[in-house]
Amino acid sequence: MFISARVHNAGVAAAAIVVAAAAPAAAQSEAALKTFFEGQHVTLRIDMPGTSDGVDVHADAPRAVDFSEYRDDLKKYGTAIRAGDTVTVTLVKVKKDLIEFQLAGGGFGTFGDDTSTSVYIPHVDKSEREKGLEKRVKEETDRDRRRELQRDLDELRERRERENRRIDIERERAEEKKKERIAQKRLEGGSRFNIRYDDRMPPGMRPDDVMAALAEYVDFTRQAFRAEVAPSGEGPAPAGDITMLRKGMTRGDAERAFGRAIEASQRTAAEVSITTLVFVVGDQRVSADFVEDVLVRYTITSK
């Protein structure tokens, strides 16, 4: 029992260390991603819906985007950013199992945005006079007098109902105008990508990982990103010796040997996530496939 307790306590302590280390690591990843992306410009390859729900990109799934849901969102919310538009990355936020990549404001519908199309204009309630007349009509025994009271009651009731019909028309008009305002705000509010992971975000996320996850939907190559592109704006300066290329080398080793990749993309084959990086080494172009940051295949072509 004593040994079991010690083993249990050791396991609890180890778990606590992992949890304690996870938060700073996530914070460091977020800080690095924010520094790299925020304020930069990217060009969209697809239309983006005008909602803060954005487009979900499931990084671990064989099919990253549910295009049926995507089409429905475009119909429902309209297009805030069109394919080919260049916009600013306004916020990158790292959560437990996703990365929010917000564009041109992140999409209408965030905290503080009024998304309701309803307009409240209350109906006119029965007045005390109308209620009193209803009571007197019920209690009056004289036929002629009851007829007079009923006529007064009908006139009062018709006046109230006429006013409520006017209010209904005014409410419908106000709601139509509000729908138009919200639709316009959706078109002006930007959008976002939500890069989602099955369980939790992999540790040590780098800008290249984000660009690889979004490569099919965002064109990063047209823009000069800080610390990634040479001052000439033509991409990273070629580096290294092509003879250093070998299967089994890590992604970090490849980047140190050949410089930053000029292109990055990601795909899934047989439930395996493959990241493809393209390097320029001298007058040659290297396309390298990495699985879990290990080089498994490459091709070399002339520029």
C-alpha cells in the first residue's frame, strides 16, 4: 500500500508539472504568433463569411474544411472578404485546442455586437377606461344603456387595435432597417479562421505551422513577413549546401541549413499529416515533405 501510494503521488506530481508547464508554453507560442502575424497583410484564396464564427479548419482531419457548412455560412451571413482581397491580420489568439486567426476585425458577432434583428415596440394595453366599460357592460341591466356603453367600448377598443396595427407596421419597418444595418456591418466586420485540433494544440506552434495549416485558403507568399523574408522582398536568402539534404533530418535542421521556406502547405494522407516546405538553395528548388517534423521525402528541381 505504501509503495502504491508513492507511485500514485509521483504520478499526480508529474501531471501537475505537465499542466503547470503547458500554460507558459502556450503563452510563449501565442506571443510568438502574435508578434509574427499581427499587423501583417495576407491575401485570401477563398471568400470569407461575415461572421465571427469564421471558417473552421480541422488541422488533424483528412478533410480540413466542411464545405457544406462553409457554403451555408456564406449564404446566411454574406461575404465579408472576397477571394483575392488583401487584408490585415488583426488578432491571433491561442486557446486549448484551437488558434483564432482573425482578419480585418475578426468578424461581426463578437462581444458587444448586436446581432439580434428584433425591435421592441410595445403594444398599447387596455386603458382603465376600457376595462371599466367592459365591467359596466356586463353589469348593466338596461338594454338601451348597455347598447350605449357597448358602442363606447367598441370605439375605444377599435382605437387601441388600430394603434397596435400601426405599431406592428412600424416594428416590421424598423426590423427590416435593422437587418440591413446588420448585413452591412457583417460585410465590413472581417472574418476569421479557427484552426482546430482534436484534443489540444500541439506544443511549440510556429508561424510556419500556422501558414501550412492555412496554405490552401490564404496566400502568404505575396507579403513580406517580419523575420521571414529577406529585405529584397523576394523571399528568404538562400543558405546552406544541398549535399546536407538527407531523409531523417529534422525540420529545424533543414531550416538552419537552407533558410526559411518560401512556401508551406499541409495535407493528410492515410490519416498522416504531411507538411511540405519549399526551400531555395542556390539555383535549385527543394520540395521537402515532413511527418512530425522529420524529413521523409524530397525532390530537387532547377529554379
